[in-house]
Amino acid sequence: MVTGKSIGITVSGKRNIGDDGNDYVAGIALKTGSDCETTVTWNFPSGAKLVIPCVINVTEWGAGDSRSVAPLAFEIQSNGKPTFTPA
């Protein structure tokens, strides 16, 4: 019997200053507690949609050496019941 589930998503990429979503996630980097709570909406190519109340944990957001691309990596962990809307 399954009595509960948790959705975990790991994302890694590059820091792109000026991109709304990228800036939003980077802005969470030093926050703690309820300041890390948000909602992620995942739109599938089929037209289906998954809305996940979650906590975001930013794991990489600083720059390396001056010739490197700055990373942005984070984990999304569900925090409540997700809502799935079929296509």
C-alpha cells in the first residue's frame, strides 16, 4: 500500500541574468524556511499540466573563474499535493 509520495526534480544549467525564471530561482539561493516555498508549473508538450507546491533548494549559483559560465542548479521538492490536469 502506498500512503504518500514525493516529487523531486533536479535542474542544472547556467546563470542567465535578466531571465525572469532564472533570476527568481537565483534570488532564493540565500533564503531559508518559508521563503523557499513556491509553486512550480510543468507544462507538457501534450498540453497536460502539473502544478507542484514545493520548496526550492539552490545548490549552485556562484561563478567559477572569469572564463567560465556561471552555474545555476537547484532541487525542487514537492511540499503538498500536486494537481495534474490532463491535455
